[in-house]
Amino acid sequence: MAERLTEVYCVLIPLAEGRLILPRSCVAEVVAHSTPVEMPGAPPWYLGTIQWTGRAVPLVSFEGICGEAIPPVTGRARIVVLHCLGSELEGGYFALVSQGFPQVLRVTTDVVRPDNSRAIPERWPALCQLRMMSETPLVPDVERLESMIAQETSVAA
């Protein structure tokens, strides 16, 4: 019989309003913020590319993708490099701007529950919202983000 997973290490990524939550295994690295190389013709949420381990990695604003204002970069901003789940993006990585230091935590089935207090719009880059004690982080739709980035990358190429 398969063993039931009761805990997972996750990363809470601060946004201007709220947080994202992802399994730790989705995160390749958290690095200092650097100015991206802009991509002409890209939407405002596609901030450009950064150099990471010798490759150009697309950098996006989750707030911008959701139609919100893109927050200004502060001294606390970080870049969270994520592993792609699919094969649409050449290079296998993309990055999100974090509005502070991401936090690693152990999440157990005792402390996390679905939170249906917020309706998630169709075709939005989030799967759902969770409730963890006093937190209500969004679970990003990594595959949708990859697809959106890949589409913009191919248009600009």
C-alpha cells in the first residue's frame, strides 16, 4: 500500500499583497534582484531576462500577470528561479520577482486547508488559495505561467 504524504517542505514567496506557496522542489534557487534585459514588444508583466548559471532566464511579475500594478523594486526584492514542469520553455527555468525574502516551511495536513473565500478566475495563473493558520497563500499554476511566458517569448523572437 502506498504511504500517504503528510508533510511537504514549501516556499512562501512574498508578493505586494499576499504570498504564493510552492513545493520546495519547484525552486531552483533564490538570488539577489538584478535588472533584467528587457524584451521589446513583451507585455509589462514580462520583465525581461536575467542571467542565471550562464543562461538567459525569463523574469516575470506575478502581480502583473494577474492584472495588478507591478510593484517597484525595493532592497528586499529577490528573484526566485523555478524549475519548469513542462517543456514549452527552452532552458527549463523561469523566474518570479519576490517582494521580500522567501520563507521555507514544513507544511503538514494538520495546518493546511483549502480556502474558498476567494474565487479564482478562469485562465488565471493560480490554481487555488490555501488557509494555513493566519496565512492565505495562492498556489500558482506553474504550467500556465510557463505557457504564458513561452507564448510571449515566441512572439518576440
